Amino acid sequence: MILASILCGLATGRGPEVAAAAVEGTSAAVQLALSIAGMLCLWTGVMEVMRQSGLADKLSKLLAPVLRRLFPQAARDRDTMDSISANVSANLLGLGSAATPLGLEAARRLARSSPGVASDNLCMLVVCNTASIQLIPTTVASVRAAEGCQTPFDILPAVWLASALSVGVGIIACKIFAKTWRD
Amino acid sequence: MDLFFTMLVPLTIGAIAVYAAGRRVDVYSALVQGAGSGLDTLLRIIPALVGLMTAVYMLRASGALELLAGALAPLLDRLGLPSELLPLMLVRPISGSAALGVGAELISTYGPNSDLGRMAAVMLGSTETTFYTIAVYFGAVGITRTRYAVPAALCADLTGFLAAAWAVRICF
């Protein structure tokens, strides 16, 4: 990226601007980090309260019936299903640091039946994790708040709509590919 | 309805606190403990943020983005996506902190309550760092044949981008 901008800057005669931007960019990064720090910490705090009070476990129980249909092969193994539903509910709550180890645990169990090759269920798990299903996008909201927005969460309905469509298409794509993919 | 979505977040926090207190959880110390882990996350992303925002600022100043956006603008227009959002869509699947940097820049340039600012925010909120996630998962469990995981994930990303622009037009 840096190389491209230097070349392009020289080609378009904007060398000095590129040099100034390099300095500006570094301080903008630290400012951004500082301005979102408060809200980010508050939310990881709230998530921790949910985890300790058992709300997070409840959510994962609630999701189990839906997930059994998405992961038919995994549904036979209880432990695999448990880690999948814990992974999905951690993703819903935006507990990124909890979601990844849980997801990897689920992936490890799913991969045992077909070493080296991604099974249909494993593809589904990975696609579900690449589509954001976080209910409350706290980081983005803190960026909006930092830019002086009074109602940083007014984008929630739009985020839910876009997330639902994106996850839905991902799941449908997986199901279609599972039937049609030729290795 | 607007009031509902504005109050949703404080109400959620309140309800969680009341529930946790009812379950005899030390709410305050759990909150503080969790907030500490938020700081860890922040510290982890600052170095990447510095590197990437510097590169993004330089790229923007060099005019390279305008060239690329100009070339792709007709296609994006037909899909209803403003070409200003192109840099965000390009980095989003590759790097989370870069996307956050580019998105924050868009929100600050056009304002958090402009259509463009909102679209950028919704895109950030409804998509993930696809390639990074795929690499972590398949790398961790030793998968070499990924089959259709990448195309399926990219279908979801593309839908997310289109739906973000579309959802902002509907909701606001």
C-alpha cells in the first residue's frame, strides 16, 4: 500500500502531500484508538457481566435447535454441538476473544472426520464466523460517538438487516455448494 | 421507534446488571475485569492501526484511490454503491483494523449522520475480516483443501456490502 502510494504520488506530482500524510496518519491512528477506548472497555465489561451471570450460557441453549439444522453431521456429537452454540452465541454478543477459541475447538472436532479437507459442516462453521452476526456493533458505535454523533446506535436496524441478509446468503451459498461442489 | 433504538442500549445494560445482581454476581468487579480485557484488545490493535492508517492516509493523498474508484465507479453505481466506499470494501475482508481506520476516516469526513457515514458504519458492523478468519480457522486445524469456504464467504460479504447501502436508504 505504502509503495503504491509513493509511486502514484510521484506519478501524479503529489509527493509532498504523501509525505505529510504519513505523519498525519500516525497521530490520527492514536487519536482514534483513544477516542474509542472508553466505550470499548465499557462493553467488554458488560459482556463479562453477562458471562459471569450465566446469561451467555442461556443464549447458547436457546440457539441449539436452530444450529442442529445447520450442522446435521455435528448434531450427533454433543460436545461438538456445545462448542458450536457457544461460539455462535459469543459472536452474537460480540465476545470476539471468547468466540475464536470456542470456534477453533468446534473446528478441531469437525475436522477429525476428514483430516486436511474442509467438510460441509466445517465450511458452514467458517462461513458463519466470517459473516458478522454481532447484535450490538460496539466498536463502530464508539467511532460514531467519537465523531460527535448523539445517537450512535441509530444504525442498529440497518446493521441487523444487512447482517441477516449477509449471513442468510452465506448459509444458502454453503448449502448450494455442498450439493454442487465437485472436488 | 427512534426512541426505542436510542434507549435500547442503556436498557440492555440496565437489564443485564439487574439480572446479574439477582444471580449474586459481583456486577461491578465483573465489569471492571471485563473492561480491562477491552484495554488489552485496544493495545493489541494500536500498532496495526498506526501502520495501516499511515498507509491509508498516504494512499489517499497520492490519488491512487481516486484512480481506482474512478475506474470502478460505473459498475458500483449500477449496484447502488457510492464509489467513496470502495476503499472500505477492498480492505474489509483482509484487515479488521485497517477497515476500522478507513471506516473511521469516512465517518469523520462525511459526518456520522450522513448517508455515506452511516453506510460505512453499517458495512463495518455487518461484515467480518473474512480472509483473516478463514486463515485462522483452517490454519489452526490443518485444513489444506478449503473447498467452497472462500467463495461462499465472499458471497456473504458482497451481500453485506450491498445490503448495507440498501438498508441505510430504507431506514433513514
